[in-house]
Amino acid sequence: ASVFALPVFLQSLRGYTAWDTGKVILPGAIASAFTMAITGRITGKVDARYLIVAGVGLFFWSMWLHYHFTLDIGMGDTVLPMVLRGVGLGLTFVPLTQVAVADLKPQQLAQGTGLFNLSRQLGGSFGIAVAATLLSRFTEQSREALRAHLDLSEPVTSSWVASVMARMQSLGGNVEAARAKAYALLDLKLHQQASVIAFEKVFLVMGVTFVL
């Protein structure tokens, strides 16, 4: 589900293109492939439980960093979280696969591995559906919570609206049109911040769920 949520965050809130989003995800994919190659070689020599615990810990660390993402993050701010996520998954999935099929007979390996991968894919699909539902719910909750702190009678809010109206009027238009555009922009800002909070919560939920 983290693979689903991050691109949505980057493209809908940060305005990233598909190409930019791919460049953000690439370091994590490389780290995951590199870690899986190494883990496959050492799994028989190292207790699988140690590798899995280390992988889960790194994934949670990654989600904890995701939890602190804001609208001000740059592409460089995502490198460490994505690398940690890739290494964490690499350390987790290889030993899990080997442990899952360890007691199977040779003629059962193909079916056992297929069932394991099917379970993982079904879990991923379910996780994406849950993440999308939580994003929608958390966004609405955050929007209502933030809206309670917006009062046009407060100096900060009224000053912001007035400055936006002045900017709109300088570009041409009457007072009513400028006020409508200012309110629309304020509503957009409110929705963006509510969405950021929602994504942060979803990332944290992913990390905690993975640990459990």
C-alpha cells in the first residue's frame, strides 16, 4: 500500500509528473533488489527471524519519516525514506518466502511458492483498498478539524484574505470576484493541508500494521 500512497501524495499534492515520481521511487527499488540479492545468499547462515525483525524495523523507520512529510519536501528528502523502505522489504520478503516453503517436499515447492505469492498479492490489494478508504476518511476529519480554526474575524485570516483580494484586483476584476477567488484559494489551501495530515496518518498506520 505504501507503493500506492506515495505516488498519489507526490502527484496530487506536490505536482510531480509521472517521470519525477519514478525518480523518487527508483532508489528504493534499487535498494530492494540489491538487498534481496544479498539476503538470498545469507539466509541459510543467519537466523531468518533476525533478518525479518531488522527489515520490519527499517520499514517502520521509513514510514516514520514519511509521517513527517509536508508540502515543502523536495526530491532529496525522499531518498533516505525510500532506501530504508527498499532495504526493509528486501530483508523481510526473502526469508519469509524461504521459511514459508521450508517444510514442503520438492514436488510441492512450485505450488507452495505460488500460494505464498498469491497471498501477498491479495494482501497488497486489500491494503491499497484500506489505504484509499482511510485517506478519504482522514482527509474529511482533518478538514473539519482545521476548519474550526479558520475565522474571518481573526486578524491573520482576514489579513491573508485581504492580501489575496488585493492581488486579484490588481490583475483585473471587481471586489466580489476577488473575494470569491480568495475564498476559493483559502478552501484549496485548507484541503491541501487536510490531505497532508491524512497521508501522514496513513503512512503511520502502514508502519504500525507492518510491525504488528
